[in-house]
Amino acid sequence: MATIIQKKGLPEIKETSEVKNFLNSRGIDYEHWIVPENSKTFTAKQVLNDVEKEDLLKTVNDKFELLKQKEGYTTRDLVVLHPDVPGINEMLAKFDKVHFHTDVEVRYIIDGSGYFGFLINGEKFLVHVKESDFISIPKNTTHWFYLDDAKRIKAVRYFQDTSGWVPNYTGDTTDLV
């Protein structure tokens, strides 16, 4: 389950309904969708080939169908990151700076973990996402992302339109002050 980390002196928020309320009140959709047991064959592996990635996506296809009907999503893919991915640090450097997208950013974490940081109306906070967390970040929401110390994640990305998914950097800092 996700954890909200706020600036120094404010408590962490860990209880699912409180996390959901905190994020929803800031325009961010959050759900806790338990990853199905039949996904474990694939999530247990660090490296997946293209066939295995597609097979893993099929195990959570009900979520894609729901999002297609509810929100008009048209495509999805699977991001598999771990320390042995060639150029991982360069890849992650695109997203660890404060930025926004002109399209919604939607992730369903099916293995591993990482941090989304947000800057909304002057407030900065982190969301430590883990297995079974679903997060939908509205377009033009200022945020950043980085992996935690485990340096691994498997996340389904859902798209309405991939052309709007380019980071627009703001120059803001990621410090929680």
C-alpha cells in the first residue's frame, strides 16, 4: 500500500482510505487493486521477454477493460525496470526532475516500488507506491518520479494518447520543504 510522506514535522499517512482521501483531495486518483495470483509467475522474474510481458499484461487485462470503458484509454504497456537494464540511470534521469505532461499519467504497480513526488498549489509531498497501487495523475500536474533503494518496478502504463506523454520540465526542486 502507498505511503504519503510530507514535509518534516508532518506525519506519514499509511492507511489506505486516508491515502486515498489525501490524494483525491488534491485531484489525484488512487486505488489499491490487488495484483492477481496468476501474475506471480511473471512478477517473480527480474527480466521478462516480450511474450512474458504480454502474458503478464493479460493477467490484469480486466483493469484495462475498465479504464477503456470508464476513461477512454486506448493502449497500455508494461515498464520493467531493474538494476541490470542498460542505461537505467539515464532513463530515470528524464523523470526525477520536476515536470508535467499534457496528458494524464496512469500507473498500476504490479511489482516493486518507487516514489512519485508532487508539487500542487505550493505543497510538496511524496507517494511511495508499491505492488497493487494504482495512481492516475491529471494532465498538467507537476510531479517527478524515482525508484526506491530496491531499484526495481513493474508498472502498467495506460494511455489515452501517447503524444502528450512528454516531460515538460519546470526547474522546481524536489526538496520537501
